[in-house]
Amino acid sequence: MNAKDGLLLLTAITITFAGTAHAQIQRPGVGPTDPNRVNQDLETRQQIQLMDDQRRREELQQPGQHGSGGASVQDPAVVQVQVATFMKAISHRRHRFADFDQVVIQSKTPMTPQMLGLMAESAYAADIAYYLCKHPETSGATAIMRPAEAGLAIRQLETTLSLQNPKPK
């Protein structure tokens, strides 16, 4: 074998090894051993959660979500009116519960002004408030619902409680 043939053979072997080595290198983001894939999934979930939270906040602040007279539901004057209406509505049945003040009035259970307004429309406002404060998970779920869904949930609760505790005639 002459030197020229030997050099060609060595070049061919070198190219073969280089190609094989290059094919075995893991490229970022490719293959099952990419440790960032889990992190990317977590980041995607967090971004989706942030977008959902932003959408809920925007729904609560939309112009269509106004109380009486076009004032925003978050307006302190409207909130005061809703609380006062709620307090008046519970006065008729709050005596049924010996620990009503401790359970409802002094509670840290999540309640929105909108929920207070919805409960105030019911003759069973005290019963509904007592139930929700005894079941904070239900109250919290209702507090984050859309207005129509929250209204439906409170009316369903009213129906259930009215069947259990009918008003005396």
C-alpha cells in the first residue's frame, strides 16, 4: 500500500468516527433525557393559571358587573349597602342559631359582597350564611364563581335549607 492509499484510508476512518460521534451527541431539547421538559411543563401551567386569574379579575371588573346606579360592585358605598341589606335580611332567622355571631359575624370565611347581596334576597339569608361559614370550602368555591354560577349555587343552597328548616306560618 502506498502512502496515498494509506492517507485516503485514514481520512475515511476519521470521517466515519467523526460522523458517529456527532450523531451520538445529545442536542438540547431533544430526547427523553431532557431535564428542562418538566420545568417547561411547570412554566406552561403557571402561565395558564396566571391567564385564568387575570381573566377572572377582568370579568369582575367588566362594565356589565355593576350594582345599582351604575356604581362598581367594588365601590365602598355599594359594599356598605349590600352589607346593610344582608344584616337586615339575617335579623329574622339569626335567633335560630345560638352561636350565630361567632360562626357568621366573626368568621374569616371567604364571602364576597356579591354573595352577601345574593343571600340578602332570600328569606333564608341567616341559614345560608350559617351553612357557608360552617363549610368554608363551599363558601370559597362560591366566592370565585362567575356571578351567574354563584347566584345559582346560593339559590340551590336556599332550596335545600328551606326543605330542611321550613319557615313557621
